[in-house]
Amino acid sequence: MTVSIVIPLYNEEENVEPLYERLHEVLDTFSSGYEIIFVDDGSTDKTLAILESFQKKNEHVIVLSLRRNFGQTAAFAAGFDFARGDVVVTMDGDLQNDPKDIPRLIEKLKDFDLVSGWRKHRQDTFFTRRLPSIIANWLISKVTGVNLHDYGCSLKAYKRDVVKNLRLYGEMHRFIPAMASWYGVKIAEIETTHHPRLRGKSKYGISRTIKVILDLITVKFLQSFSTKPIQFFGPVGVLFALGGLGISFYLTIEKLFWGAMLAGRPLLLLGVLLIIVGVQFIGMGLLGEMIVRVYHESQKKPIYAR
Ligand code: UDP
Ligand code: MG
């Protein structure tokens, strides 16, 4: 069994040397082959230069370099594309994750397809990092139905098939377990060590919470309705349109039989608005159905096959 370690790095010049050393200590004990894929995510400091010096002296090291800072998700995706191992392990490059946990993750992977780290004793500040994370993890678990304590932990191990079938974009790497579970991937979580960040700066602030919640809405929508958009948009559309038609019908009766004046009546506006919005919703559903159909016809194999 061969292992690929994928590590995204953005301006981590002070961390790469110790990271490399610690990885070495662990990976030297590996009898089977391994590769370390460092993905430089458009760093503007010496990160890339240092990484390239490792590549020169160690054939196990591969350096991928993104042209600009694309974000952690894109960096993972680049690493996954390249990875040749039977097992793919991801971790942060700032030494907050500990390479010593890698063998335990891989061991657990014998019975699962994805093993996710859980930073049970997380070494970050409470109000800006840990509290938002507790709430986010609870929310993500509830909404996606995939119960993990720690969606945000980068330290994860995957069987090759899982990463090769993922299509990552935006900031979706946090939702990999949720998305993978739709395809029947078996997921486990184990406690892993977490260290405080000693060098360099965190790349995220509190604004991440809002982005994560928006992404969660997207993920939930994709999970529930991506193969049947008309069932999401349709009922709302029909409800609105029927409401609008009902109001218009009532106003027509008033006008015809009681000679009521319709100009200047807010109800008339509401009726028209509901009909238009309702028709729009149904149209969106139909458009969605067409996109789904075109997509499925373009696929050679069903998307749930391995
Ligand atoms: N990272 C990256 N691109 C980015 C932001 C972060 O490759 O745009 C890397 C970063 O260098 C680190 C990992 O992703 O190796 C996690 O980032 P960070 O430590 O800032 O996140 P935190 O631990 O604070 O959540
Ligand atoms: Mg960190």
C-alpha cells in the first residue's frame, strides 16, 4: 500500500522546515512507498523556494505550485489530482496537526473509506475560533446528517477512490465528508493531537463562519435537490401562482359583479406579483431539470458508481 500526503501551504516559510523534519521522522518508518505533495498556494514569501530545496534532495517530495493564492480547497484539489498513493492523507502545513497521527489514521482506514481527525483538545482561542466551530459542527451535522465533531480538521485519510471522484470548488473542502457520504462512503472519526500555532499567522478570521454557513446552505440544496430541482422550486412556485390566481379571480368577481374599482388596490399588485414569482419558480425548476438531464446524458457511468 502506498501513501500520498497532501499539504497546502500559504506563506508558511517559518513552518516548512520543522514540518519537513517531523514528517520525515514518521514517514521513515513506512515500509511501503510514500510521497509528500506540498502544494504552494501562491505564497509570496520564501515558502516555495524552501519547498523546492526539499524536492531537490528527496525523491519522495513533490512540489505543486499554484500561480496565485486560490485557497485551501483548490490546493487540496490540485494535490488530489496528482496523488498516486492507494491512500491519501491531508493535513495543515502550520504544524497544528501532528504527523505522528498519520499511522493511526491509516490503520483505521482498513475498515473505512474516510477517516477524519477530531481536534478534541483544540489549541485555538475560544470566542473567535472554538465557539464558532462548535456551533458550525453541530449545524453541519444536523443539516447534512453526517455526524462529526470536527468538520474543520484538515488531518484526514482517504482511500484513493474517494478523492479521485471528488469535484472540489469554492471553499468546499470542509464538506468533503458530507458530500462523500452521499455516495455511500464509510466515515470514521478519531481523536488527533492539536498544537497551538507557534509561527506564522492564521489565514482565516471570524468572517469564515458566515461563509461556512452559506456553503452549508449550498451543500444542503445540492444534497436534497440537485437531481430533482423541480421538486424544490415546483411546490413553492405552484403555491405562489395559485395564491396569485386566487386573488386575481376574487378581484375579477368584485369588478364584474360589484363594479369595484381596482386601480390603487394593493391586493391587485400582490396577486400579479405572486403569479409572476410563481411562474419564475416553476421555470427555475424546469431549467434545473434540463441541466440535470444534460449532465446525466453526458456521463458515461452513473455518478454513484465507483
Ligand atoms: N492555506 C492555504 N491557502 C489559503 C489559506 C490557508 O494553503 O488560502 C493553508 C495554510 O498555509 C495552512 C492550512 O491551509 O497550512 C490551514 O490554514 P490556517 O492554519 O491559516 O487555518 P486555521 O488553522 O487557522 O484554521
Ligand atoms: Mg492552522
